[in-house]
Amino acid sequence: MSSDITSTTSSDKDTDSERKSKEKREKIPIYTTSIAWAAGRSSIFTYLSYFGVVLGASPLEQSILTSVRNLGSNLFQSVWGWLADLRGRKLVMTIGLTTLALTIFLTPFVSNPLELVLLSIIMTSLGFSFIPAWIAFLGDYTSEEKRASFIGFINSIGTLSSLFVILLLGWWMDSTPFPFPSEIATYAESKPVFFIPFITGAIIFTLALGSELFLKEKYDIRKRAIFRDELHPSTRNLIERNEPFKRLLPINSFFKFCMSMAWPIFPFVTLRVAHSWLEVSILWAVFNLPRGLGQSVGGILADRFGKKIVITLSRFGYAVVPFGYAIGLVTGNVWFLLLVNIPGGFAFGAEDTAISSYSLDCSTVDTRARYYSILLTFEGIFAFTGSLFAGLLMEVLLTVLAITDKDLGFEFVLVALLLLITALRIIGASFHKYIYANPLDFELEKHLGSSNR
């Protein structure tokens, strides 16, 4: 009898050991995919806006580039989320990574802002299908209690790893004979140096695609009954019957409008204040280091104190960034840009983790990708509007005041817009007090028809 008990205990230990070993093996491609995704994304989007300026984009053209990039990356997210919930996460992630690798490879060959806009539309509308599928994939591996911590930890690994890629690219670009834009009269002379980050990004996304193929899906999504046509709800129904999400959606969208107004303006400020590509890379590295910490720490804080408070405080933290850029432009000191990127990066990371896990808490396993993609779709529409509005406003001011980008008045216009955006970000953040403190208090299963949370 004693030997039977001992044998059973030993067998249980072996089974538990095998299970833990299997879980560790399954997480290896999760880590490598996160690292490759973040590194590839940094390679392209650290320099894409500056590439537009070097190609000769005006403030309005720069805002169009920023706007269509944001719109393209988010407009079709509901479609990709629906497909990820219907056919599985990996299929959609494969589409995204393949598109990014191909379009980024072609980017340094474009010759004018219009070509860059068209390529960016393809790049973001198809390539960013990866995001809702990836977040839903991570959500499948966690419970509500630890969801923010897990997602934050995984994404922080990728973000922190991308620091080395950003700094290496900056050093490499400065090692070439091509001058930094602020040192020459014609920006176009700097164009060849962009082959370095873009071709590197294409290679990294190809590696990410290879890593993604080894991921194991937690659920066989295609077998779930919820996807019978008569049970598959429309986007409107998903929003209408989910009170926490319905309240979050307009508040989050308005804030993205306020936030995105600064995006087409930042590149003009940076290229006036920085003196080398390494300085530009350091700016992004200083942003990404606290961002990575914010993703991890923000997830822990969100699970412990609630996602609402992390989202709200983080978005108030965004307000310091345009204000710091205004001071940096007035003083001509890049250190102000570096300084505000520390709280700005931490706020970005913490908010990113909290808002994604909050949207997952608003959903069930059958609707995770769709809810997160709906959130991104509305973000894209409002970010498109905000960026375009800022660029158009700047273009009108420059035209009315008869100012060119070589005049001192150009910097005064930039400063005025940055201060306006600072105020709007504070106003937008203040509305977050109206969202639900905890979506889990709302009886989602009763309304969404699934018990797997």
C-alpha cells in the first residue's frame, strides 16, 4: 500500500515536472517573437517620419504621412480581429509580419513623399494586423488576475531588447559619409543613409516570422460554437451590449485625437535640435527604456491597484512631452527632449499595458481580438483626424504669416502648437475618471454569451 502511494506521488511529480517543462518550451517562441517584433518596429518607425522630412515633405504632407500611417494601422483592425477570432491568431500574425518585411524592404527606394504615403498605407493596413492577434494570443495564455502583468512583462522584454538595435543603427548611420540633415542646406543628401535602418528592419521582421511559426495556440478557435454565423455578433452589437467598453471607446478616441496632434510636429523639432543620428537614436532609446519598464511595472500596478488608475495617471503623464519639446526648441537644447522622454516613455508603456488588458477584460475568449481591434480602429480614425488637423493648422498659419521653414517664425509656430497640444492632452486625460473602475464587475458573460474569460 505504501509503495502504491509512493509510486502515485512520484508519478504526479513527474507529470507536474513535464507540464512545467512544456510550458517553458512554449514560452521561448513567445519571447523571441516579442523581441523581434519590437526590434523590427523600432528599426522602421524610429526613422520613418524623419525620412519623410528628408524627402522634402511639407508640414501638411508630413501630417498626411502621419495620419494615413495611423489610419492604416488601425482602420482595418476590426477585420483582422474578426479573422483572428474566426480562423486563429497565427494566421493573422503571419499576414502582418510578411507584409512588414516586404514593404520595409521597399521603403528606401521611394523618391518622394507621395510614394512614401502610398507604401505606408499598404505597410500599416496589412502589417499591423499582427497587433490585435498578438494581444489576443497573449490574453489566451492568462487569467484576468494576472493578465496585465503577463502582457506587460512579455512586451517589455521586446521593448528593452530593441534599445540595442536603436543605438546600433544610430551609430552605424553616423559612421557613413552622408551628413546629418541639420548640417546641410538640402536634406535630400541624407537619403542614402536610410537604407541602413530599413533593410535591417526587413531582415528582423523575417526572423520574427520564423519565430512566430513555432508559437502554440492555446485554443482551437475554429472549433468553438460561437463562430456559427447565427451566433457571430456584429461590431455594433458588440459595442452596444458591453457597457464598460461602450463608455471607454469615445473617451479613449478623443484622447488619441489630442495626442496625435503632436506626432507630425515632433520630427521638425527633433531635426532642429539634434545634431546626429546617434542623438536621434538616443532620444528613442531614452524613451524606450522607461517604456519597457513601464510596460512591466504598469502591468503589476494595474493588476494590484486597478487598470483605470494606471490609464488615467499615464495619460496625464503624456502632457509633459510636448511641453518639454517646446522648451527644447526655444533653448536649442536636446537635453530637454531627453528629459521629458523619461516620464513620457514610462507613461506610454504603462498605459499601453493597462489599456490593452482593460479591453481584454471587457471581452470573452471568443471576442478578445475583436474588442481590442475595435478599440484600435477608433483610435486610428481619431488619430488620423488629429494629425491631419495639426498639419493643416500649421500649414495655414505658415501661409497666412508668410513664414518658411528657414525663418525664425517657423519655430514660434511650432512652440505655439506644442503648448496648445499640452493643454488638450490634459483635458483629454481628465475624462478618464468616467470609465468603469473594473469591467469584470459588469456581467459580461450574461451579455456576450461565453464563460471562458
